[in-house]
Amino acid sequence: MNDYIPWQAEIVDIDIESPNTYLISLKPLEDVDFSYKPGQFVMVSVFGLGECPISITSSPTREALQLCVRRAGRITSGIMDSRVGDVLGIRGPCGNGFPLERMKRDILIAGGGSGFATLRSLINYIVDRRSDFGEVAVAYGARTTRDLYFMQEYKSWQQSGVEVGITVDIGDESWKGNVGLVTSLMDKFRLPPGSAAICGPPVMINAVASKLMERGFDHSEIYVSMERHMKCGVGKCEHCNIGPYHTCQDGPVFSYDKVKSVL
Ligand SMILES: Cc1cc2nc3c(=O)[nH]c(=O)nc-3n(C[C@H](O)[C@H](O)[C@H](O)COP(=O)(O)OP(=O)(O)OC[C@H]3O[C@@H](n4cnc5c(N)ncnc54)[C@H](O)[C@@H]3O)c2cc1C
Ligand code: FES
């Protein structure tokens, strides 16, 4: 597979996760050797518009390749305005993904906003390989109930022994759950220090990581998925640098000790 040439994938299903976020299932139209890890991303092209990085939200333990796309500008709108049967270009998988072997222990997964799309891949991977991991807790926060993703999956995660806490910044009359920051959920979990995966806005990453370190987590065992502006996705253009690292190749997953100074 050539890193620079997109292969074609057909959109086979589109689910609406929130008013401005769609879950898109793809089927490769070419015979590509596509294997990936939770935490990796692909460069998605809309022919005639350009390409942008999108995390793989499906788990490699399941069949479909899925992307969860939030409308931001021209290219994400081009992806979301596509229909079932339309064809997108895909390069990748790109980036490093989560270090799964090191994470096979008790694990806390914390997501804020659209960053939760990346973590869904990891959660479903763990659910499908449950005996490889210890205690697992998921803390997820969104702005409002309308912004919560993957609601139809929380029950199956719980049935697999994953503790799931959900919170929103602003509740409404139908919402009986927690209102507040993701960190407000973490006091409810009695998870011993282990590994952690975080994806969300920098302020949320720092707040969750600080709380975990107070509880004895080591900063090198807290893994953070970082978003940076990207162009090439393969370490050539220097658009995505964080200090000495190319986020597209050395990341997007970094241990917290490596990136905390830029968060
Ligand atoms: C590793 C990685 C994984 C990503 N995963 C997803 C995903 O799963 N789903 C998803 O919907 N989006 C994801 N994004 C963000 C997505 O790539 C951007 O929203 C997209 O490039 C915007 O392009 P556009 O042409 O639609 O909008 P533009 O018109 O280019 O930009 C619209 C707005 O988004 C901002 N923006 C653009 N790119 C980024 C970026 N990389 N990080 C932060 N802000 C940005 C711009 O500054 C501008 O304010 C990811 C980005 C990275 C780097
Ligand atoms: S996006 Fe070009 S070097 Fe990372």
C-alpha cells in the first residue's frame, strides 16, 4: 500500500449520533490489507475538496470500518453530505494507536466531547477481549444530552463488566443522570491505580490527569490522544509537530509525561 495514494471505500451505512455528528460505515472497494489498532486514524478524502484526519471509531475486533464525523468546515461537511453508495478516499491507518500490551491491567477511560469517538474503538476492543484486562471504568462527558454519542452501546459495555459514568454540562428535564464535569464522575469509581486513556479538550485532559495522579496513577501510564492540524499524515510536512514529535507518526497517542508541557 502506498502511503500517499488513497484507496477507495464505499459508504454502506450512515447513523445520526447527534445533530452535527454522523457515524459512517465504510467498505473497501479495493483489495487492501487494512489492519489497525484502537487510537489510529485515517486521512479521509472527499474527491474535489481535499482530505482531513479522522479517528477510526470502530474496533479491529469487529468487521465494519467506522468513522464518527463532526461537522467543522469544508471537508467534514463534504463527508457528512455524502450518501450511502458514495465513495471516499482513505489513506492509512496512520499514527501509533494505544499501547495495548502495556494497558492490559485496570484501566480508566475518560472522554470529553467529540474526543469520545477515538475511545469507542478502545472500549469495544476491551469488551471483545475482556479477559485480557482488569477492572475497566469509562467516564464520558458531553455538553448537553443531544451531544452524547453511542448511547445505544452503554448497556452492552456495562453487561461486559465495564463501569460506565456519563455526565453532561447542561441537563434537561428528561436527563436523570449526572450534571457536571467528567472529573465529578471519577470520585464514584474505586479503580486502583493502573493505566488510563484520555481524549478531549486540553483543559479536560489536564483536570483528569491531575486527579488520576493524586490517586497514584503514574504519568507515564496515562495515555492521551492529541489533535493537531495535519496535512500529510506521514511525517513529511511538519504541520503537526509537538516539540520533537510528529503527532501524525509518533502520536496521536502520547504518554502524559511527554505532552503535559504543551497542554
Ligand atoms: C488525529 C486526529 C483525529 C481526528 N479525529 C476526528 C474524528 O474522529 N472526527 C472528527 O469529526 N474530526 C476529527 N478530527 C478533526 C478533523 O480532522 C477536523 O475537524 C477537520 O480537519 C476539519 O476540516 P474541515 O475542512 O471540515 O474544516 P476547516 O475549515 O479546515 O476547519 C474548521 C475548524 O476546525 C479547526 N480544525 C481543523 N483541523 C483541526 C484539527 N486537526 N484539530 C483541531 N481543530 C481543527 C479549524 O481551525 C477551524 O476552526 C481529528 C483530527 C486529528 C488531528
Ligand atoms: S501531518 Fe505532515 S508531518 Fe504530520
